[in-house]
Amino acid sequence: MRYMFFVIAPPSDGPPPQALMDAMTQLIEKRTADGSLIDTGGLFPIQMGARISLKRGEINVIDGPFAESKEVVGGYAIFEFATRAEALASAVEFMEVHRDHAPGWEGVCEMRPMVGAEDPNCGMGDSHAA
């Protein structure tokens, strides 16, 4: 099953420590080599983003930064694992890299299984097949 990991943390004032970036490069290389990593990426700061909302039939666009943002998604990764236990172990390993190479950093790695067209519970059926 595919899983998406989101890194959620308070907005940052600067780039991550070089030690963390080096450790993340090693982890990405490891997961690429074992075939579990499908895609990964970091996100630019919220100042460069926009939020598009739909409320009561009205669409609104708000440019970043967003004053109410206490936490933001800073990056993502998509993996393929045979079991939920493997996915959890990978998420824990990811957070250990942050603990070990970014002292004082606090955040969350949210792990979510991804719905796919092949999933009988996705509600897409054959009508969305390409």
C-alpha cells in the first residue's frame, strides 16, 4: 500500500541545519535503493503560497503568509510498504533523524494510507479508469 507522510511544524525562520540535510540525503538514498520511496519534496515557505477556499458558495484566494498558521506542512514523501508496521517504522526512523540532527526541532510526521483506483474501497470504481 502507498503511504503519504507529511512533515508538520511551526513556520521556520531559516533553512534546516546542514547536519539534518545530510542525514536526510542518506535516508532518501537508502529508501530509494530499497524501492520503498516513490517521491519526496520540500515546500517553499508559506509566504510564497496561497490558500483557495470555498465557503458558502464563494471562492476566496488569500496570499501567504497566513497570520493564523501555527503549524505548516513543510514537505512530503510517498512510499510503498507491504505493511502498516513497515510504514510506521519508516516514519519513526524519519523522526529519529530529526531528533538526532536538528536539536530543538519539534514537529509531526503524519502518516496516511493513500487511496488508489485499485482499492475496492476508494469509491472510484471503473468509471475513472484511464
